[in-house]
Amino acid sequence: MVQSGVLKTKNPFKVLLLLGFVIFLGSCESKPEQKSTTSKGSKTSSEAYKVKRPTFSSDSAYYFIQKQVDFGPRVPNTEAHLNAAKYLSEKLGSYGFNIIEQKTRVTAFDDTKLSIINIIGEYKAELNNRILLFAHWDTRPFADQDKKRKAMPIDGANDGGSGVGVLLEVARQINLLKPNIGIDIIFFDGEDYGQPSSDMRPQKSDSWGLGSQYWGKNLHKANYNANFGILLDMVGAKDAIFAKERISRHYAPHIVDKVWSIASELGHGKHFVNQETNHVGVDDHLYVNQLAKIPSIDIIQYDPSTGAFAPHWHTHDDNMDIIDKATLQAVGETVLATIIKESDSH
């Protein structure tokens, strides 16, 4: 090995000559700094992808939520439910999405036969490279977490309405942006007809997410697949926090990291917090993961004061008074930026 140290000699003149020669060699070998070259179309490290802030109108998303609430509670087997389904199908279709209505009958925990409709919108259906976005559009048939009018259905402005409202505005922007990627938007039905914990009958673990369970077993297209899925559930309340919940972390941790990183770059770290929680028991993304095998995550509110969902959950306080445009903006921008990034990378 070569030992580091000072070169020793008895002749000072030789030292000067030797040092001059070393300096000359060094100057000959050094070259001006050059940028790294890459193959055509690829990016250098200095050109790393920067998340683009998309155009998203929280006013439009708010309007779409209000329209749903105006129909009344969207409980299966009701007129309000049918009227809302017609509106959602037509509105999504007006943004250039091919509409498929998946209608079926399912049995609820109390043996009630429910007529449900999964509303599916396809953008660029011919592409195999796809993203799945979804939310449930039905509302809770009873306010089991309230102290009054427990047997009455709720408005579901946040729980049901907010996810659909954001996705309708996302669809509107997709129609304007024309990203080069396939996108499917599904409004699942029958998610919120689950068995109350206070019900005296034996608890049924599969009483929730009836629409997504049906879709997972009966895909709207043979061999349907998507790169990943994003569920929006309760995404409209003021100062809402979205933590990294356990089902998402288990099935799609890389998608969680991707989306939360994009939210951070957009300045939405106030909402998309770097905290892991176990507050979600069952939601639609569980069945999309388990049955359709599509790695999917849930953007869903976490409330530190309850250690679970917000106090208005499954109560009559889930109305338009709690919907906040700043939260809608944060979620909508994050979802759209994710789509744009995926489109740019392919």
C-alpha cells in the first residue's frame, strides 16, 4: 500500500522541479466539468421529476357534494337513491367517460334485499396502463352513532358525498387534461349498510362494502386490472387528517409512500400526516385488494381526539356544515398530481 505523507529528498532544486512536473501533469489531466449524458428521452439527476400542481376547483367539488345531499339520503331501495344514481352516471359520462352500470341484488345483515348500482366510468378503455379511483356513493340508513333519531338515515355529506364530489371534479379535469393513461372511476354502492355494533344478532364481518364485494367477484371486464387503486372516504371535513392506515400499509405500502410524498411536495403535509394508524376495520379497498388483487390505498380521515373517525361519523351532524373547501382542494390536487405523474412517466 502507499503511505500518505510528505515526499522527502536531500536536493531542494530537485524538489522544485518535481513539484512543477506534478502540477503540470495535474493540469493536463483535469477537464472542464461536464453534465452527465443519458440516452435520448431519459432524465439526468438534475432533471428529476418535480410534482406539478394541477388545476382543481374545490368550488366544483363542493357543488357536487351539495347536489348529492339535495337528493336526500342515498339509501338503496329509495327514490332518492335512484335519482342520485341517474345524476352521477350522467355527470360522469358528460366528462367523456364510458359508463357501465353494474346492477344487482344483495342481502344486507338484516336479510333486507337491496337493489344496488355500481357506477363505473372508463377513460381510454383501450389502454392496459390504468389507475383505479373509487368512492362509495350510498349513505348510512341509520344514525347509529347519534344520540337522537338513531333510526333515521343521515345526509352523508362527508361519508359518501365528499369522495364522490372530489372524483367528479377529478373527472372534469381529466377531460380537459387528456392524460395519456387509462383511468377508471367507480362509485361503489352498498358500502354503508353494515351491521351496527349495537345489533344483538351475531356480527357478520362481511356486512360492509356490499357493492365492492360484488364487483370484486364480478369484474366489469374480464381480466380487468389496474396498476393501483385509490379510495377516497370522508375527505371533506375541516382540518381533516389523513394517516397511513393499516390495510393500505399491508397491501400497498409503496402506493401509500407515493401518494403521501406527492401531497408533501404540494404543501399538503398538514392533512397527509406521516403517522401510522389502525383505525380502519373494513372499507372498500379491502375487497379491491383481496378479490381483484389490485394494490389499493384508502385516503380516509383520522381524528386524534377519538383515535378513530371524527365525532360526526354516522350521526346527523354529517351534513354540509362540516364540508371545507381547503380540505377538498388538498385531496383533489394530490389525486390529480398522482395521475399526471403516472401519465408523464409512461
